[in-house]
Amino acid sequence: MCHIGSSEPHSLWYILYTTSGIPDLPDFVASAVVDGVEVGYCDNILNDVKPRTPWITGSKLFQDHPQHLQWLNSKCLLNYYDFKATIVTLKQRFNQSEGVHIFQRKNGCFWNNETGEFDAFNEYGYDGEDLIRFDLKTMTWITPRHQTVITKHNWDSDGTSLFWKYALTEECRQFLQLYLKYGKIALQTTVHPSATLLQKTTSAVVTCHATGFYPERALMFWRKDGAELHEGVEKGEILPNNDGTFQMAVYLNVSLINDEDWNRYDCLFQFSSNKDNVTTILDRAIIKTNQGLSFGMYLQTSTVLFCCFLSWSVQLF
């Protein structure tokens, strides 16, 4: 993954995946993410794109650009057929007949509107391992798997590289700028979290939980005397809330800490801009326990599926 400039770039991420051997669930899922916020979703059961954020559904984007929604819907359907055919081919190449298998593509772009710097990526995976990726600088395909060497040679010579250069550098940039235009207020809004210290009554672990923050680009860690602490610390993932905000948690094993040293520890939340930090001192008086409460009420879980219907349909593998 790339990092552009000193200021934070905007991003448009796509991931699509198709599965084999998993009953009772959609076997094709796609969604798009702008600056860490899922903005659209489709699967093979819905068959069309569903907006995921209020600034998409409540804006004039689709009124002003009705062809854009039609285009996305057609890409969702065409990618479904392409990816289902591809996973059949991959199972043959890997000599597989049964079991659960997942084929995935991640692609997108990064654009810094202050510096003008731009970068993009496109990579495929199969069953959780790297399969093949596009090197935009050399306009060639790179694969660590012998099963896709033939694909690399074909895509290097049949025009696929030129297609993806256009999709990544032109379409992705245009779409990102379009979404930023209509989601400007929401995407540039910063919402600070509420931070809470939590502890199960029988546990030596204190959880620092921050929820309700936006955007997603944030860090949180335990410190001792102002320095980031690594011993006895575990970090959780950033998870989405139902209202479009996010939550995260970090865990500290306080059995390693002397009673008189507690005030030397704190939990720091900060956005990637390093502005407006939220600091919570390790203090027994403010720790909430699960006596009479459901500890799970503080922690929501959900899955964000990133996927891509960025480009026109292309023959895969």
C-alpha cells in the first residue's frame, strides 16, 4: 500500500469477491469505500447497487448523474458472471474439486488534493493468498504462483494492462472526485469519540474503548510516561457502527503494573492528522465493570466487505 505526501490523501477502495462451497450466503459481494466509509454495496441476490451512506442517498448525485447508477448496476452484474467463471478455472488449475474457496480482487486509488499526487493499485487473491497484481509503473503483472504464470503472460500482451491503466488512473480518479464533491461536508467532518475504560470483574485486562468517531483513519494505544507501550498490550480492529461512525479498543494487562504506577499510564486516541487527541488516564475510579451490565453492550461487531465494480467487464484467467 502506498503513502502519498505529508498530508492525508483521499481514497477510493474497491474489493469484490466470489465464493464456492458456502451455502445460504450470497456467493458474490461487492462494495465501494471512500475515505474509509462504505458508500455502495451489491451482491448476486440484490442484483443492483444499494447506497450505504446518507450523503449518497440524500444527495443529488444520482439525480445529476443517473447514468452513473446504471453503470454501477451493470458492472455489478457483469463482474458476478466473470468472477463465477474465474473461480471455476482457478479450482481446475489448483486441482480442487470440493471445499470452500474464495477469489477476491482489491483495487483503488489515492489522490492528494493538496499536492496533486496520485497512485493506484490492483491485486487479486485466492483462498487468502496473493495470486497476481498489476504494477502500474512498469505496466506488467506480477505473480508468485505458477498456476497464474500463463495469466501473467496473457495480460502482459493482450491489452489488459492498458485497460487497467485507464481504469485506475482515469476512471478511479474521476469517481473519487465525483464522490468527494457530493460527500464533501460528510467526508470532511470530524467527530470525536467517547472513550471509556472497561474491565470484567475477574479479568486483569483493562479495555480502553472509543466509539462514535469519524473518519475511520485513527490510532489508539496505551502509553507509559507519554511513550507508546507494547508489553502487555493488544490492539483490536476498527469496526463500523450502524450510524456511520466507528469504534475501536486497545487492551492493557494491568497485572503487570504496580499499584503506585497506575497514574503513569494513559490511553491515547488520535486521528491520523495528530490533531485533537483524546487522552484517558488509567484510573480505577472511572473503570466500568460488567457487574449488572452486559459487557458486550459496549462492543458492536459487523463486517465491511470492500469490493470493486470499478471497471468494465474483462475476461479473467
